Amino acid sequence: MMKFILLAAVSILSTLASGLALPDLTPRATAIRPELAIVVKEDSPDTAFPPTNIVEVSRRGGAHTVETFLCFVLSACTGVCTISFSNAISASGSRTMQLFSTFRCPVVGDSMSTSPPLNAYLGTFLVPPSVGLDPKFPCPATTTNYGFAVVPVGDYDSVTWDITNGGFIITCG
């Protein structure tokens, strides 16, 4: 009798388990945030400001430019990577930013005069809402560092964001 009860319980449990949804094993896109953000200022070209999570781009009256340099570390992934922007803390003036790739990632100690040279224009982003080209590029086959510069557009422009919960991200996959 005990064997029958045990067999019946196993049968019932396996029937119940077969009706449960299997976990979705489809790979999800992974959002990568910058590892490092450096703000540089035209008015202090040789001052190296410390890395920060709250960053900005701005310009007042066509001068006093503030730019942000970002370093992303992407692990190997497949498919197409996309750069997007969301969740500005504040935006005023033209609320427009241009994104450029750089020849290297920024490093602690960079200033306006020692910041990484710009490589290629990638897109213009209007905030809010984030409207842009969402640039795409092939995802790296090995862990790779990517440097970017974010610069203001227009004579009066200001955008501020927190890199830990907004701003530019790269989505792999």
C-alpha cells in the first residue's frame, strides 16, 4: 500500500510539474553603464576634476563649455550593440548633445587640455524625451574598452544626468 501511495504522489507531482511554465532561456539584451565619467571644463582647461556619477554638458553664451568623457567596458557579446540615452536629471536651453567616439577611454587626471581626441561623430540626442539616432556597432568578440565624448550643442545648452541610473548606456544583443 505504501508503494502505491508513493507512486501516486510522484505521478501527481510530475503531472503538476509538467504543467508549469519552463523558464525562458532566451538571452536578454544586456545594458552596460559607463565604468568611468570625467567632466572637463573650458574655463579650467588644465584642471583634472575627479571622476563623478553626476555629469553634465553645457554652454552659456557660446562659451564656458563643459563636456563629459565616458569609458565603457564591454565584455564579449554577440549581435549588434546600441547606444541610447534616457533619464536626464535636468535639461534646458537647446537640450541637445552630440556623441563622439574617442581614440581612447578617459583616465583619472584628464582635463580639457589632455582629454582623449575625438574620433567619429556618432549622433545627436535631444533631451527629453531622448530622441536620437541610437547609434549601432558590431558587439566585440573580446572584452573591449570604448571611449566617448559628449558635447553640448548650441550657444545655450545644459543637460545633467546620473550615470548610475540614467544617461548613456550600451545595449549588447
